[in-house]
Amino acid sequence: MKLIVAGAGPGDPALVTLAAVHAAQAANLVLLPCSHEGKPSVAGTAIQAELPHVPTAPLLFPMTHDAKARDEALKRQLEALRPQWQGAETVVLPVIGDSALYATGAYLYDVWRELVPDLELELIPGISAHSLAASCARRFLALGEDILSVVPGTAPPERIEAALAASDAAALYKPSALRDRLRDVVLRAGPWREAVRVDRAGLPDERVLTGDEALDPAGEYLSLLLLWRGERA
């Protein structure tokens, strides 16, 4: 059996690649990841219109830093779904953004291999959230010899600050994780020429915040902060 983790882009159905669509259409089962019980799957919503005849099943990824609890929850769900995937040739998991960048598919693959040791893995790339955010903001992300850092807001603040301080440009994922510490962490790593925060990029309620407002506490989970240092090239 093969697990295909397919990048479904940042949520806009128009930005799902043909490779991801074709893989999902040919699958025996498509798992639709969601973060909370009963909450729509953003990745699933982006691709589901292309899957009128493909069996689908929801898969809850617990929002926790407890790796053991997360893996146990995934294993329980896989056991419950066994009648749907047992004997399948391919199962597709669409994920938001790119399949190789902060993708929950990595956790699922590790747990699934405990049940199916010879499980194969395939990754289909997708458009990353920082690429879309830069496009929404109409900014070039990095030029020439710029050092660009991709930084998770869930990391310890001191590591975030160190990474930002070493960068000419940066994409800070999940700035909401820093809560009211966001402004202080970013400014200590400055000075910055420009800051742009994009909330829910590519979705109907997208918001682009610039300047000082971009550093306000971000309550939106689907949020990304872009930073640029120095003179515009």
C-alpha cells in the first residue's frame, strides 16, 4: 500500500495542482484532515469538488504538543478505518500548503508504518502558504543574496528571535502561537523595513495587514507574517 501526501495549496481550490487532483482521483481512499471534531477540513474543501466518486473519510489531527497522545489518537482512528483502507493500493492525504513543509502527513506515516511496515510514501508538492502570502501582499519574498528564513511561531521565542535576527527576509508561520509576545520578539530581531501579515490567504475572508498593525496579536490560526530587512533592491 502507498500513502500519498499531496500538497493541496493554501486553501484556494484554484491553487491545487493537477498532480494532487489526479492522485486523489485515482486513490482508493482520500483522508480529509481536520483539526477539531466536526470542523471542515481546509485541505479537503480545497480538493473535494474534484472527488465526486472517490471514497473519503475524516481524520482528526489533535492540536497538541503531546506527541504520544497525538500518535495514539491517530492509531485509534486508523484501526477504526481499517475496513476502508485494508487492501487498498493508494490512500491520499491532502494537506494544506506543501507536502514536505510542516505537514501533518509525516506523523500519520510514522504511525501507519507500525500497522503496515512496508507502507510506501509519496510526496506531491503544493504551493506553500508563504508563497501565496507574498503574492497576496504583492511583494517579492527574497531577491539576490537575501537569506530567507521560514520560522514556526510555535518554537521557543528565543529561537524565533535568533532565526529572525540572522535573516534578510522571513516568513513566520502561526504567529498566533506567540500571542501578545509577537511584537516584542519581532522588534528585538529588527530593525525591519516592512512587515506584512496575511490572515486566511486565498480564502474569501482574506485580510492583509501592514506596518504596525501586522504586529498586533494574531488570533487567526491560518495566519502568516512576512518580514523584510534593509533597503528595497
